Amino acid sequence: MKEQLRISELFDLNETIAKDIFEGAEYPWEVLPKISEFIVKLGNTLSEDEYEKRGENIWVAKDADVAPTAFLNGPLIIGKGATVRHCAFIRGNAIVGEGAVVGNSTELKNVILFNKVQVPHYNYVGDSILGFKSHMGAGSITSNVKSDKTLVTIKDGSEKYETGLKKMGAVLGDNVEVGCNSVLNPGTVVGRCSNIYPLSMVRGFVPANSIYKKQSEIVEKQ
């Protein structure tokens, strides 16, 4: 299973402006503590013809559609062609990929959204990485802190992998679909092209090309 947790198995790194943050890392959660510093460094290299600076460490592509009611806190990069809708709350340490959609009342904190990601309706995404074209249905959220406040581990049956992090939400591979009103518990990793049923409570690792119906019923796509 550990092979499937690797960055190379989950993402097409050509589909994010943050490609360089993954250099030297093996697993995606390794980069979560580095997002803030990385954004500041990258933002200062962005073309002034394509991006405008809207405050301290906030860079917004000139062709992005950002609602005037959205709250933007840095460090933050909003990519080309992205949409940030009414009353979105971006708390900082966020990269919003090209063509991504951040919806009404959606909250982001310490995240990388690859290109074409959609978190369009009432989502909370914290301490998480969402791969190319992944989509979170209305009301689905990432839970990023365990109730007992211990360090997050990633589980697959009897196997357990330590992240060393107190805060980690979810990692979604490319083209993952999460159904409405689902909760992705701390340390959830979903492999590429998998689907999560609506109203799911997800914990641990979901293999690529799977359909998650419930914890005891994860089937391979046909």
C-alpha cells in the first residue's frame, strides 16, 4: 500500500504551479508545513503582467474572477482563470490552481488545489492537497485534527503510517469525486479516479480507481 501513497502515484505535477514544492519529497503530507514559505518565495517571482499583488503576500491572476465579498488572507496565490465566489473565506497558506473554483462560503487553510479543482459549495478544506480535477460535492469537508489531538496516522487495515503532523486533512489524487455531505477524517488519502459516495465518513486509504460505498465496502471500478 505504501507505494500507492507516493506523490508520483497520486498527482500529475504538471498540473500545478506548486510543482517545485514536491521536489525531494516522497509522500504528499511532507510538504504541508512548507506551503506558507513556498508561496512567498514563488509569489515574488510571478509576472506582473499576469498577476497583481493585492496585499501582503497575496497574488491574484489578472484574469481570475474573484467576488468582491470574498475574504483573502495571505500568503495566497490564485491562479489564472480561477473563480472565487461570494463569501469564500481563504484564511491563508493557499494555492488555488488555474481554472479552479472556490465556492460560496467555502473555507480554505493551508492547502494546495491543483488546476481545475472544484470546491464549489460550502466546503471546508484545511491542511490538505487536492489533485487535478478533483471535486468535492456540496457540504463535504476535510477534518484536519483528531479529537484526542494526537499526531495523525494513515491507516489501511492493520497497516499504519505516521505523518508526524498534528494537523492533516485529506489528500485527493487526480480526478477524485467526493459526494455531498461527506467527511474526510484526518489522514484520509484517496487514490486517483476514485469516487466517494454521498454522506460518507471516510478514514484511511482508499485505493485508486475505487468506489467507496462505506468503510466495509470499497469496490474496484469496472
